[in-house]
Amino acid sequence: QHDVLFLLTIQAHDGTSDKYKDEMPFRPHFGLKYVRGVEVCDIIGDDGKNRKPIDEIGKPRVDDRKPKISGNTRTLRVLLDTNQFKMDMDRYSRVKDEDVYETFNVLMRRKPKENNFKAVLETIRDLMQSELVVPDWLHNVFLGYGFPDSAHYTMMPNLPKEIDFRDTFLNYDHLVSSFPEKKIVPSKGYEAPISPPYILQFPESLKEDKGKVSEEAEPDVPKLDEIVVRTYTMPNMGPYPFNIPKRNSVGFTPRQVEAIKSGTNPGLTMVVGPPGTGKTDVAVQIIANLYHNFPDQHTLLVTHSNQALNQLFEKILALDVDERHLLRLGHGEEELNTELSFSKYGRVNSFLERRLFLLGEVDRIAKSLEIGGEHGYTCETAGYFYLYHVLSRWEPYIDKCRQGLENGNDKIKTMRDEFPFTNYFSDAPQPLFSDDISYAETLEIVEGCFRHIEKIFTELEEIRGFELLRTSYDRANYLLTKEAKIIAMTCTHAALKRRELVSLRFKYDNVVMEEAAQILEVETFIPLLLQETEDGKSRLKRVIMIGDHNQLPPVVKNMAFQQYGNMEQSLFTRFVRLGVPTIDLDAQGRARPSIANLYNWRYKDLGDLPVVNENDEYKKANAGFTYDYQLINVGDYMDKGETEPVPYFYQASNLGEAEYIVALYQYMRLLGYPSEKISILTTYNGQKALIRDVLRQRCSWNPLFGRPAKVTTVDKFQGQQNDCRQQE
């Protein structure tokens, strides 16, 4: 539905089967007489009925959103181009020629990924006709006026006084090494070394109060060359193993830490990341820090490809970010390496399943307190139960415990015996209270247990909206506009759905763009304007662009636009050329140093992480190969070199190179290289198809060889990695 199709009238002749040549006229050769575009508005089955998607009130499934159409025959009801239709009818009535709409004999559909031009053009038209507001702080930089650094965080007003970096730093030594030009000063009441997590206060956060940033500054106010650090104890969230928060395990370099710091502050952050320097890890940590430092803000995550979006999503799931606040829009969600569904309807389904589980927990709490009744019937009844039965028991108990700590009447046995929820936590790891812990530690355990219970009712209150709304469509829109804190989509999906998102009053405060150097300028511009203005101003506070302008530019298939319109220059590249400050990541951990030397001259001070010099897999030679990398000239095969089987589409292929690369793959498999660690890359789609065909003939049927992990083009593989790569 809403797909764009083409109706063709083809009247073939004797010369149509002849080989086509570039100098020949295209339409007469193939007998192409008429072409008309249409948009699908309805799909009808054998019974003449269009089965609309069913909205189940109780528990919607993703499959329920698909039309259920009877039989195997489909009738398409389409929308015609009204102007073209009028011209055709006028010509028919005037000349009495054949009716164009009675002659169509071919129905053509482009690839889904390329068939979005109509929606994108409509979005661009809407942008041209609407009151657009770029954030004031970004306006001059976007137009190329003023100072290039005017949108940098150091130039922004109202910087946060301090930033909670949570699990960004692994330990105190990591913190100190991350700021080599600054002195780390513990806050008043702390002594080094301090255990993480860390809250840091930077001197630039006090730039508006110039009197404070001085040599005679107070102990808790950083001097110009100092960073004040303090810590806090992460609250106990409950006695179950899943209550333990996930932690980052990446030891970020000083440049990566600077990128994370800049991205957490308001303004424009530009991160240039050469291959293997951890661009994705930096983006994920920025998102996690924004999620925890600004819990009321919404972050929009945009990438060029579905694959990059899925990689980001999988890494976000590995950090301490609640999955109920994540949403993935568009196609490609099914390729996520997780059993959870993060599409709109998948998330709604997850919320409703979570609702049933939490209401069951409410009934279990009621049973443990020996209170009868259907307290877990709805979210509303659960709220009343929490107010009248849970809080009424907890508040007197915790007041008594805290008074005992203050008065020195620390009878641990009394606190354990009077804990009202002991029976509910009978399935938690036992014992709930160890014999050798202090009164304060026991108090922290009981408070952690209550936080677990409190979270149950907090979640139910958030889910209550899904209980009140009766259709999946309304629930999905409520999820998008209210519940989701991190919303991910490709730039193409943003262009396709802008009108719908604006109509739903979609709001967000931060934009994080990965693969920014591969995104067209207009496709970068659209995600900044997916919401209405507030009092004539944009609510956007941060734009974080991460990419590498030295790698592949945006793909522009129209040669005129590419060569004369300069459309292959991304907004990211334009900002770099304008002199906008960038943070250049300077340590790669993907390739052997000998391979990295092939491209590190293109970057500023690009070095290697210790892992590529110390780990055995980088130090040992590759079995069966003399060199780390080889450039091989493959001669003509059977007196034939590079060819273009379909010249009009410029899909070059070379059978000799394809046979050679497959033979090399077979050689590696015989030596024992795992197939999942081998990728084959090429620069042409035609060569990719040819290599896959040769693999199918030579290897796929043989379990000794199998198929490699990937056979794809260079631009499709960008941002991914594998142990062994063969490239044409």
C-alpha cells in the first residue's frame, strides 16, 4: 500500500532481441511506447474485499497489522497522476487515438529501497512551504556565516554545572589518563583514588561567572587547569541478579572521552572517526550519558543504513538503558541480533506483555501480605493497592529504621523481622540479609527491595496509557510521542515519514547522526526538522555528527547532479571544509599496524591501540600467506577481461577475477580458516552477483567450503569488520 508502480506499454518488434548498444535510442529499441506512474491505495483479494488490518484490543501482534487477503489473485486499486490523466483524455478526445490506459501490458516496481522518491520529494516540498526554524545557535554555521566555532559547546550559554559520566571511566587511573592536560582534583570530602561512577565539574561550565574561575578559587570550584571530581554510591535496585545495572567495558581514549564530553554538552559536536577508532562506541556512550543526565529529554538516532542502526542498537542494549525507552522505526528491525522486537507494534506488544507480568507481581505482593481481592486486575487497581496497602506499610517501617540509625538503637534483628515484604522476596537469592552485615548495610538492602517494588508500580503507571487506548494504532503513536526516549531511524525513513511525525506532534531534544559523511545534505537537514516549533523557536539542544569524510561520499546516481550540483558533498564534509571544530579520533584497534599504514597518512595523528601490538592474533602471521596484504593482478581469463553484460546499467564484471577470488576462498577454507571469518568485497554490483554465482557453483553445495560470511560491495560493508577480507 502507498507503493509507487509504473505502468508500461511495450510493443516489441524484430530488433528488440538484438543486443543493445549505448549509441542506440533506448525507447525505439525496446518498443517502449507509454510510461505512467501510479500509487497503490488498495489491495483486493479473490472475494472482491479489502481486508483491513485487525486491531485486537487485548494483545496486538505484528502479524495482525498485515492485510489478510483471500486467494492468490490480487487486484490493485491505484491513484493516477491527475494532470497526466487529463492530458491523456484531452488528446484522446481530440485526436481519437488509442486510449493509453487500455494498452498497458507490463507492471513494473522498483527496488523498495529506491522506490521512495515520491515521498522524499513531497517532504522537500513541505519543507519549502512551511515555516522552518533551525536552532539559533546552529543558524550561522549552517549557512556558512560568522565564526565556524560559534556552535561549539564552549561557546554555548547555560552549560551544565557538572556531568555524571556514570560508567564512562573504568577506574580512577583511567579518569586521570583521559585528561592528560588537566589536573584531577577530588571534591571537598574526597581523597584520591576515588571509585567510579564519577561526576565531573569543568572550568568552562563556570565561564559566565568569571570571578569564580581564578587561582584563589574555592576547593569545589575548578581552576582553569583543573577538573573537580566527586563520586556517589549507585543505589541498590533490588536483590535479584537482573537488578544489577549493566556497565561499559570499553577503555575510552582521551580523544574519545573529549568526544563524549562534547556530545553530552549542548551545541554542535563533530567527530571524525577513521576506520576502527570506535565511532559506534562513542555514539552509544553519548546516548547513554544523555539518557541518564537528562531523563526528560528525547534523543533521535539517525544513520545512513539499517545495518549501522542495528549495530548501534545492539550496543545500546548492552548498557544500562531501559529497553522500554527504546524504539526502532522503519525496516531492518528484524535483522537485530536479539529476541526482542523494537518496532512500534513490537514495542506495544512488549508493553502489554510486561503489563500482564507486572500485574501478576502485584497479585503476588498482595498474597504475600495476605490481602484478598483482585488488586492486579488493571493498572488503576494496582495504583490504589500501592497507595493504600504498600505505602501504608512501608512508610512507618522505614521511618522507624532510620530513627533507629540516628538514635543508635540499631537492632538489626528487629529490622529484619519487621520487614513487611519478606515473603514476596522468598524467590530471591537467599539469605536476603547476611549475618555479618552492619545496620546501615541492612538498611540499604531493605531500601533496595522497596525500590524494586516501587519500580513495578512506576512502570504500571506508565503502561496505563496503553490500557486506556483501545487500538494498536493509537497505542503505537502514544509510545512514539510519550514513552520512547531514544528513537532510531534511517535518514530515508525520516524523509518518508516527516509529515506523519509532525502531525503526531513528535518531539525530541537531541540528534545523533552516525555515518554522517555518507548522508546527503538534504537528508541530513530533514531529521533536524521533524517537529513543530515552540513559540517560533526550535527545541533542539544538541546535534552530534559522527562520520569520516575521507571514506565514501553519499551515493548520487544522477551524474549531472553529482558533477555539476555537488550533491555528493555531505553536510558533514561541508562543515569540515568550513573549519567547524572537529574531534579527530586518533587510535585504531581493527587492523594490523602494517595494514593501517596504508591509510593512516590520510588522518591527523592516527595511531594504534595497544591491542593491535600486543594480542597474539595481530602478532602472528596468517597461515598460508607470505604477506599481511597482497595486491594481485589477475590476467584475462579465456581471452576476456572486464565486461559489461548490461551496458546501460554500468554493472561491470570480470569472470577471471571472480574465479580467482573464489579459488582463494577455497584455499583458505582448506587451510582451516572459518567461513564466518571471511568476507569478499567488490566495488561493482555486477561483480558481486558474478562472485555469488561462482560460489554457488563451486562451494555452496560442498560442506567442506560453504559460503563466506559476506559477499557484498565496499559501500555496503562500510562500518563493519571481519578477520579476513578479500577485495577486488
